Amino acid sequence: MTQLNSLLKHSVYVLLCFFLAQGAYAQAPATETEKATERLSRHVHILAADSMEGRGLGTEGRLKAIRYIESEMAAVGLQPLPGADSFRQEFELRIALINLKGINLVGMLPGSDPELREEYIVVGAHYDHLGYSERGIFPGADDNASGVAGILEIARMLQEKGEPLKRSILFVAFDAEESGLIGAEKFVEAAKPFPNSAIKAMFSLDMIGMYEKKGSLELKGLETLAEGLSLLERAESQHDIRIKGTAPTIERRTDTWPFGQVGIPAIYVNTGIISPYHTPQDKANLLDYPGMAKVSAFLSDLLTEMALAPSLSPIENLKNLRNGGSAKRLNTGAQFAMGNAFNRHRSAAFNSFGVVAFEAGLNAEYKLKNRLELSLATLVEWHGAELGESILRRASLTAPCICAII
């Protein structure tokens, strides 16, 4: 009997220890990395949801994305630019013959040093994507909800550190990148409370959701900053992260390019083109959120090093552009589209769906002076409609010429 009592007591003790351990485990607070991982996942799942309609120009979903990013910028304590009453920087853009309104979102973390606070580091990511088509919605999870999530998380991390930063940091969600880096270009060209020469460096986070598969983080263009490698060494020593690719070259395919064109060191931050980008399969469930948390934490420390550095300067071949040297003045482009014409008339005299239609055009922009631009374009359109057993053809040629003060 005594042996049985002893066995029962031992069993009760073991069970009690088990349940206490389970309770302690269940109540263990999440680590900072786990919190960051959850926030990054939430941002991407919201921005890449079907309700955002691929964040395409002209969609209601894009406006929803704008409102979401604005609310998150406010939530982490960012401020509008001096003199602005909101985060929005609006601009006009033209796609083919359609005039649209673009919206960049700019939030500032002011510096603390009386002099260096007038110098800026831009941390940007484009929020627009391809919208939707007959193939479905293009969610744009990696391209580039991941980058937007990254800048929001980095802003939060820097705020929560509470360490005074000497330089000011601007967090910018760029519009119309997919249409030709237009949002970044307009930001560079726009009147701001400071000259472009006050921007000491720029980061473009564009597709950062595949760190584990890539096995490294690329910082293309870091060596366009004279102090880049020494700052990288200090930040890298604090993290278990592999950096690969810091070449002194400005990437043309992302928002770094307009900044590099005016002599600003610009760094393309990415984890490679591994995801099914520019397809309806670029979905939120495919991304590596712990890897994104690792990238965000590393970048927050690199930005801290940069914001506290005694000086930030471009390498020699960028200095000429920064000092007003020659940059690309002529930009040219072409467009072509082919599909089916759809016509419907209230009298039903001619209706059609399936008549072949196409449009093609050329355009050129030439900067005559810093703020004077000449734009030339041609657009040929060929459409049709069924009229009885015949097909009615319609052709048009448009050739606008615009001289604009920008």
C-alpha cells in the first residue's frame, strides 16, 4: 500500500510539472524577431490581398493600399515633410493618352543633430503593381509588398530603439514604378524643403521576400557611397547575415536610377528574382517572413551607422552629376498593344467582340533646361466593329507635342 501511495504521489508530481511547464511555454512572450515576423506577414497579406486589385494604376485597390500605408506610417510615428499636412506627394503622369494622378507617400524620422538633421537618407519601396487582367489578379507579394512591409518595419525598429539619429531619414512608398520609375523620378524632380544635394544616400527595397532561397542579400550600389563598405562592416558584425553584391553600379530597373542620375548614391536591396514575379502566382504565402525580419533588422542597424557617420559622400564618378554635370537629357520609348475590339451601340446597328485591334506609338522627352521639357509622341490606333456582314474599320493617328515647365 505504501509503495502504491508513493507511486501515485510520484505520478501526480510528474503530471503537475508537465502542466506547469506547458503553461509556462504557452505564456512565454514572443521574441522581437517573432513580433517582427508577424508584422511583416500581416503587411504583405493585406497589401497582396485580392481586395487590393493588384494595386494597379486607376484601381480602387491601389487607393486602399495608399490609405493602409498612410495609417501605418502614422502608427509608427513618422511625420510629414516640413510644410506638408499629409504624407502624400501628388503628381501628374501620362500613360499613353490617359492623364492620371500619382501619389508618393513620404514619412520622415527627423534627425537630432542641429546641422546633420538637414541631411537625409531616403529608404524607399514602390507599392504599385500590375493590377489585373484576363489572367487574374497580380498580387505582387514579393514585387513589391515585401519592400513596403520592409520600410514600415525598419521605421518601427528605429523608433523603438530610441537612439537619437543625427541625420533625418525619409521613408518613401513610391507610385508608378511599374510604369517606368515615374514616382521616384517625380520625387527627385519635385520641389522639396531641401535640395537634392541634401540627400546623402538612397535605398530601394524591391523584392526582399526570398532570403532563405537566395541565401544572401544583395546591396547593389553600396559602393557608390564612399564610406559604404566600412559602414557595412560595422553593421554586418552585429548580424548573422550574408551580404553578396555591393558593386558601385546604379541599378536601372528599380527606383534607384532617378537618384543616381542626379549624383545620389543609390542602393538596390533585394533577395533576387526567385519568386514568380509579374504573374498571378506572386502570392503572400510564398514569402520567407523570418528572412524578411532578418533583413529589416540588419538594415535598421546599417541605417543607424549611416545616420551617425561623420560624413556621407558619393564616389568620384557621381560627384559630377551632383554638382550639376551632364545627365541623360533625352528619354525615348515605344509601346505596342494588340487585342480584340469591343463595340456596342444603343441602336444595335453595330456590335462586335472579337474584331482584331491594335495600337502602337513612339514617344520622346527632351529636357531643354533643368525645369523645361519638350515631349513628342505619336500613337496609331486601329479598331473595328461588325456592321451587318461587313466589318467597319476605324483608324486614328495622334501626334501631341507638349512643352512643359516641370
